[in-house]
Amino acid sequence: MAAAEPLSQPAGVVGSYDTALCILPPKHLWASINQLRMIYDKAYETWPPHINLVYPFVGVGSLPSASDSIISRLRTWDGGDKLSINLSEADVFSHRHGNTIFICDKDADRASALEALRTAVLEALGQPSDSYQMHLTVGQSEQLNSSPHKFLLEKAKLLPTLEWKVDKLYILVRERTHSGTKASSQMKIWGTIDLASLLLSRTEKPLSFHESMKVAISADAHVHATMRGGSPSRLPYVFSSTANKWVLYQAGTDLTRRESALKSLTIASYNVLAEFDYPPSHARYPTLIQNILDESALADVLFLQEVTDDFLSFLCKDPQVGEHYPFVSGGPPDQADIGPLPSHLNVVVLSKWSFSWDCFSFRDLHKCSLLMQFDDIGKNNGDSFLPAILFNIHLTCGFKDTSIPKKKHELHSILSYLSENYPQNPWILAGDFNITTSAHTIETALKKKAISWQAVSDLESLDSILTEAGLVDSWVSARVQYGDSSDPEYLNEAFEGEQGATFDPIINKLAANNVQSEFNDRPQRYDRILVKGQDLFTITGFNMFGQKTHMLEDDPQANNDDGYSKNQALDVSQGSDHWGIRCSLQMTTDAPDQPSSNTDKLSVPVEPKVAPAALSDTSELRSSLSNRSIMPSEEDIAKRETAFSSLKEIMEGMYADQNGPGKSAFVVVPVGSYGLGVWTPTSDIDCLCIGPNSSETFFRLATQHLRRAVGEGVRILRRVNARSGTMLELEIGSVKIDLQYCPATRIAETFPYSMSLPSTDPIFQLRMETLAKLKPVRDLYYLRRTVPDHVAFKTAHRLVKCWAKQRGIYAAKFGYLGGIHLSILLACVCKSLSYSGISISAPTIVTTFFSHYASFDWKTRVVFDPFFHKRLRYVRTTREPMAILGYHGPNLNTAHTASLPSVRAISDEFKRADALLSQEGMTWSRFLGEGLDAVDFLTAYKSYIKISVLFWGASLAKRVSFVGWLESRCVNLLVDINRRLPNVHARVWPAPFIDQDASEEDTDYRGYYLIGLDDWKSPGGGSMTKDDKKIAIGSLQTALQRFESQIRDDEKYFDSKVSWMSTEVVKTSELRTLRLDTRECGEYTIGDDESDDEDEEDDALDEAEDSSDEKAIGNSKSRRKSPISLPTRPAYTGKFRSSADVMNRLRWDHDKDSSDYIVGYEDRFLGVKERALDLWKAEQTDEEFIPQHRIMYFKRKSDGEVVWDRKERIDEIFKSGVTSLKPEQENHP
């Protein structure tokens, strides 16, 4: 064909950037290319996917004439039926400001045909032909040799081939818009030239390309139009064994269709950590696959974040992954007909069952969330079915003033979309929320001015946004209800907000390498699974996975410049810088028709009281405690760690020497305040050993080995044999340790797993005394497993304990609060707040604590943990003025020593504290400084009961025993006074006073216990008449005389030769010469023991009743003594049989008539009482249950003879004790 003659008149000047002549692919080919252009092409909003023929083109006014000229010229061009395009190659243009990545057709014949078309068009416009590289732009990059550039080029290469026959030329015009000061433009269709008919088609007005592509949700997010107000439309990929490749799932062909309705659903989420260096290393991939397929990770639905093209291709090739998760939201990008994922960091869903899904994109298009639903997982709402909506979330990372508001906007966009479109549907939101949780990180960033207060406020508001949306954090819910034993070893050194961390630079090397700033190197709980729809979903479990380390495989494609693998420095890895998380849900499609638990009626709801601004700073709270020497120093921590390690080494060495290798296990466990982590610098360490030997054998061997360690700074201060069992008081270095023992072979063998077993497990079918010894450690482990933020709990515990001591209400033996009580009270508040979705900090815990218990009805209500006592069977008796229920048996009420006067004092102090914390401008220093201390107590009342205690004997142990006995009887005195004078409030100060001139050198002891007496009122509340007051004074004197008789008549503790006590009523003015006794007790000497009898520990059926509740959670002694002695055996030989043995013999021996015997027992308030043996209640749950260690004697009715006496060690039933020393003829007449 002859060359066309040039136009005599040009159709218009070529040079306008407002118009273009283009080739556009058919719209059904746009999706794959646009998902990349949307993210990487700066011109995405302006241009459709296109191949420019002429750009710049002619002016808008010249478009009609130019179109006519082009059509006229094309009538002489015969290439229209041969023009086709096949975009199968990727390449790059480099220019001054960066690079353009594009796809193109490098076939010579097709390129020549396109070149001929372009030449003909230019001739029609009177323009000479120039060099031309046909291309369709994918995106731009900055540095040619950078990894981001290479990854984008790789994505372009992975695009499926775009092939079509060119049948039209598109004429585009630019339409400019202005919004305020911001201008934008968009290329729109002005007209098309049909290459077959060579006709021009004009539009009435320029048409946009993107109107059907997306619908705005807000300024920050959009979803596809097919989703808007309806269901997600996209389907997952499945592997076709027939085609031997991944194909789009066809609805209605579910190969794994469920035959019955689901009863449970398991959701897992895992940020797999993208590779950011090109070429990507595969070294971690096998480890990631192992983690995903681990038993602890397998789920029904798996959400993955930071998935790259390379990793997804690797994942889809694993047959085990495909077997467990047949359905994947995205197929392998390296399969020719699938193509790349949109971003470098993508979210992907793997599932056991088919689902529908769609993308939810934010303003930052590199971050995308994915929402999905199943057709048959949801709830019935009348005649309609509401499917559950699941969201795979990956919020913006970073801890800056710019990134924190982004997270807030993204979260708000998601929740707004769900609330608008699925308001009644159940929701599950899972993934990487990237919310900084460590209080240390936040405080440090503020101090360094790395973030603003506004950013902190935005960060703190995120939890509130989630809670207000009705979302429940599955980690919090599961931990509070069922416990979590996966806390790291460094928990005692952690900060608030670090418990449950899924990003842990302390343990995880990959996380440590990815820390972005020096103050962000703390553990963070980034990953979460949130659930809304408690009428469908019940959270039944939560766990983490991916914490195991694996050897990295050598990856030759990932080398540094020096030729060595990047991963050689990290030859052992966890797989990702995040731990994976998994949540188990129980499902019911209809509203449950079950009766509510009785705990719902018995428990008192905890209403949060957020700490005001002046009290909200946790660091100020901790500083106030530090100023009062409440917070342990680094030296204190190191000393106790060394002391406990030394003791553990000695005890375990002793056990190995005695039993040899391969024998039953032996464990050494810290309990009390040290075990719970709430100890103070004055606390000792309470320690429990659990093993297979008898107590007698253990303490014999322990004494020998501890004495041998004297060169290592170990001293045995003394051995105490009491009803609660034998205890050794030790000193290692300068640290005091109380050592107890529990013989329980199976518990030791399965420790610590056994601590998480329910009480109904057969392993706990043990004697009551054994259960009593195990109670402290079982309670301890339960608290540590279930308190959501242990660090905040510890800080709050220390503050409340400091306050209680200062206010004179921290002493359980006087009927006040002890460590176990504070722990239970605080745990109930912490768990309730967390379960309600409240973000707990130490200040909020404390303010809520005092607010809750200030209004608590102690007379009628019971304090208990509703998450532990799901079916509360406890029946409170009228003899219990306060009920604070513990966790494990044998006894439930830990406040057994409380009296009406002590409960009133505790209640008054709670109200006073709450009022103080409600004052405007209150600070923690003022709160702790404005308190009633011992000095104030001396002037707080007009009259006092003064109990004088004198001891002039040489035995320190006897003195301590005598004083301790008297202190324990003070509760009886308070009860008696309240019974006789109910309108007179008596309050005892729980520590002795001494004369001002008393000194450490005094050989005789003289101390005073004071009970303050409120103004005396008549029963009607008015002032007493003289006669009434005379009667009241008489009643008071009677109570004091009775108390004196109780103390003096007890020959076990009171010896008139070396001790004396008396009571009197005094005025305030008579106490001016007294001060609180802060002296050390002195030193014990060899042979100076307070024990009664080594065998008496066999009678301890309820050690928690007296002292081990204190050991359970943290009421450690602050004063200890020095060197020791061994106990002396009683005069008789053999074992004195216990009351339990005698009772069983009398009940079950056919030669004995149980109805002929009476049980004499000690009532805590009324002294010795008697009850027929047949009426004795042995079940703990019985309202009339009395612990057997209170049994004093058994007596025969018929002749009045005492057949067993604890005090006298008489036993006529088994002939043990002193009875065994009688002449043979007396024992056997």
C-alpha cells in the first residue's frame, strides 16, 4: 500500500496534556492490574489502565477535527484486523525522579503492527513518527537497586498475561475539580474510534472510569461496591486435583460440607513477618509452616498477616496445609493465571470450609483488612439468619504522633462500617492491632517527648472504642475464667500492659531485631481476637503458639555481599517476631435456655471508678511507694533471688543424696507474698517443699543438710511445731525464710501441671491436712494464672497493704485483713474490670477497689470470685461477721477470725479512703500521708482498754508463745464486749505498745495492747444515764475478768512464775508515756523451742484456719530471731493417736457404742463446749462443721470418764500417749 499523502492542514497542534489517544484493555481484565495500580501507581485515580498511543494529544477544542483526520487516515490503513496485544512481560523506565514499572508486549510482529497504527495516527495529525515503547504502567519506585523496587518489579512479572484484540481507540480528556484549596483531575472518555467501522462515538458528557470500582465509607476507608450493604462477593481458591492447580471455588460444591450444625469454632491469628530484603529468604518458611501445623495452632479459620507473594506461594505448595485448610482467600501468586497479592504486606485467610470475602482498604492502601463470612455460621433472628462477620485486621504500625491517630481512624472506620451494615450480626475481629500496651514504653516516650499527650490519649481511647462496640477480648476473658499458665519467667520484672504480650523482644530474637526505637524494646500485646455476640459465641479457651525455636534452613538465595547467609547469625529462630494466638468458641444458634448461675445473684457487680487526672499517673503512685520503702530495690531483689536459689539447691541436693536419680519428683516452691510478687523489703520468703517423704524424715534430713551449709551463710533460727505443721525458720545471708513441707508424691511428680487441675481431679483425693498444706500454693498459682495484668495488680496490692498497715487494719489474727484477704479482694476487682473491657491500670484498680468495698454490705453479702465459684454452694452462718471466700479447700472462708468490731473498723476505713480519693487534687503521697498511725491512735478515743503483758523468764520462745497466744485471744474479748455492749464500738490496735523509756537492753518484757472505746451510747443511740453507764461498766469489767481468766488459766501458754497479764480501763491522758514497740525480739538459744509436740502436726486438719491463709498470698513476718534448737521429744514413746483416729474407732468399732460418747471441743468465742459424737458433723460443707483440731477430749457418758485428752495426752482407746506408760496390768486388767 502506498504511503499516505500528508494532510495539507494539521488537525490540531499536538502538545496538550489535557487529552490523550489510548488503547484500553477490556474491563474484565482490569482487576488484576488495578489491584497493583491502586497501591503503586500515583496516577491511579487519574488514569484507567491504558497504553498511550499519543500523549500529549491535541487541545480539547481540536478533538472533533483531529478525530475526523485520524478516521480518514485509517481508512487507508489495513492493519485493523491484525492488531492484538499480549502483555506478558515486565520492565522498567528509569528517569530523573525515579522509575516506572510497566508491563508490555515484546512480540516483534504485534509491536510492529502497533507501531504502524501509531505512525498512521501521527501522520494524520501532521506529526513525524518518533521512537515509541508501548507500555501499561503498573507503578513507580524511587531507587533502582532497592528491595521495594525489585519486589514491585517481581509483582509486575507475576501478573497474569493480559491478552485482547484491539477494536477501539479511546480519546480521553482531563476534567479538573477543586475542593477547597485542593485541586484534582481525572481522565474521562470523550469518545471512541471503532477500528472496524471507523466511526466516532461521542459521549454526552465525559465518563469516569472509577465510579463502579469502589464506594467511600469515610475519608479513611473503602470497600468494593458489591459489598456495600450486602454480603462479601469474592470466593476462595481450592486445589483441584483434576486440573493439578489452584482454582476459584464454585459455590455449591463444598467438598467438606458439614453434616450437622457446628457446636464450636476455633480462630487462630498469626503475623508471619514479611521478608523486606530482595531476594526474599526462605530460611524461616519451614519454621512458619511447622508453627501453623502445630497442634497448638490448628484451627477452623486461620488469619495471617504480613503475607508476601513469595510466602503464600511456598505455603500453598505444602500438602499438609492444604489438607487442613482447603480454602484460601488468595491462590499462589506464582501460578500463571492467579497473579500477585496487592501489597507487599497482605492479609490472607485459610479455612476448613468455603466462605465469601472481600477487601476493606484504608487511606494507606498498603494496609488492607479482609472481611469474610460463612453461609451457615451465625445466629437466628426470628425468621432471618444473621451470619457472623469475621475481620482479619492489620492496623498501621508505629508509635508516633502520626501513626497513633491513623490506628484510631482505621479502627473507627472498621467499626463504623460494621455498625452500619451488620449491627445485629455477631462479629469476630482478629489480627495485629499494633496497639502499644507497655506502660514503660508509653511513659518513656512521653519523658523523651517522642510522643505527645494527645497521642497517648488517642492510644488509651482505643480500648474504650472496642469496649463500647461490645467487643470482648478473648485473652482477657479466657484468662479471667480459666487461667493462663504461659506467662514468661521475667514476669516479676515486667511493667503494666506487658502480660499476654505477643511481640516480645526479651525472648524473641526476631522481635528484638525489629525494635524501632530504644524505648520500644518492651513486650507488647499487639495481636488480639475480639468477639461480639455472646448470644452465639462463648469464649472457652485461648492460647499462644509459635514460641518454639527451630533451626533455620540454609537459604543460598539470601546472601549478603560477603557471600554468607543473612540467617547464619540467627541459626535458631521462632519463625516470626510475633507469637500466634488461638481462641476457642462454643456456639449456639439460638438463645440459651439455661438457668443462670446462682453466682449471678450472689455476686456484687464492680462499678469502675476511673482514677482522676491527679491520681492517674502510675509512675507517681510507684514513686510514692518507693519513698516509703515499699518497692523492692535491685539489691533487695538480688538478695532474695540468691537466698531462694541457695535454699533450692540445698533441698534438691538433699533429696538427690537420699533418693538417688530416677526417683519421685521433689519441688521447692515460693509461696506467700514472695511467690505472688507482692513482697516488700521487710518481707521474708515463705517456702513450701513438696515430696514423697514423711514430714518427720524431711525435717530430720533438712536440718542436717542446712547445718552443713553454715559456711554458705545458712542459719537455722528455730524449729516450730504447731497445729499448722512443722516449720523451720531460716536465715540465708540476711534474708529470713520460713520453710514448710507437704508429703504429696503425685503432686510433686506432676508439678506445676497439677496446679491447673480442678479440685475434682483424683489427684487431690488427699487427707485434709495435706490439702491444707497445698492450699497456699494452689491459691497462688490460680491467682497468677487468672489476674489479667499481674504487674498492675502487684502495684495496687502494695499500695493497699501499705494503707492497711498504716490504718491499723492489717493483722488477720486480730480479725483484720491479711495478705490472703487483700489478694482476693483485689483479684475480684481486677478480674471484673478486665472482663468488662475496662483497661486496668494500678490507679484505676485502687480507686475502684476502695469505691466498691466502701459501699459493700459486709453483713449480708459474700466476697468471692465468680469466675472460680461458678456454682457457689457455700452457706454463710450467723457466726461469720465477714465472708471472704478463698479458692481451694479445705476451708473456704478466709475471714474466720473476723469479729463484728473488726468488720466495722474495716468498713469505716474503706469509706474514709474512698472519700479521700474522691477529693479534688488528691495525690498518692497525700493519700498515704494522711493516715491514722499508732501515734494518732493513742489520742483517737476518750477511753481505752489497756492489756498489760509482763514476762521475765529467760526463754524467748516461751515469751513469744505467750504473747502470740494472748494476741489470738483478743478477738474473743472483742466479741464478748460487742455481745455485752453492742452500742460500744471497740477497736484494737494490732501491735504492742511499750513505755517511752524501754530499750533493747531490757531483759524483762513489758508491753501493752490497747483497745479504743467509742463514746458510750444507749440502745436508742442517745447518751447513757448514770445507771445505764454503771451497768455497762459492770458488763465491761465482767468481760475483762473473763478474758483474764482465759489467759491465766491456760497452763500451756501462761506460767505465773515468769509471766503476768492484767486488764484495766484507762483514759487518754494515761497513755502519754507509751510508744509503739519497734524493737527486735531478741535471739533464740539452743533448746529454746516453742513447739508442743512433733506428732501434733498429724492433728492439723485445718492449718488454713489459723495461719496458712496468710502464707497463701502474702502476710509475711517482718521480724525474725536468731539461732535455734531442735525440739525435745515427749516422755512417752510411739505416736499419740489423733482425734480423727479416735473418732473413727468409736464410730466403726462394733465393740464400741458411739452413742455413749461425747466430744469436747473449743468454741472460738464461747470456750469449751460438748456435743454428742453421733451429732458431730464431719463434712466441710455442713453449716455446723467444726475442724477436728478444736477437739479437746472424748468422754464416756455412762461413767463420765475421759477416754482421750489432747492436753494431757491421755488415750484409753488406742493406749497411746502417756497411757502407753502405765503398767501392763493397768492397760490390760
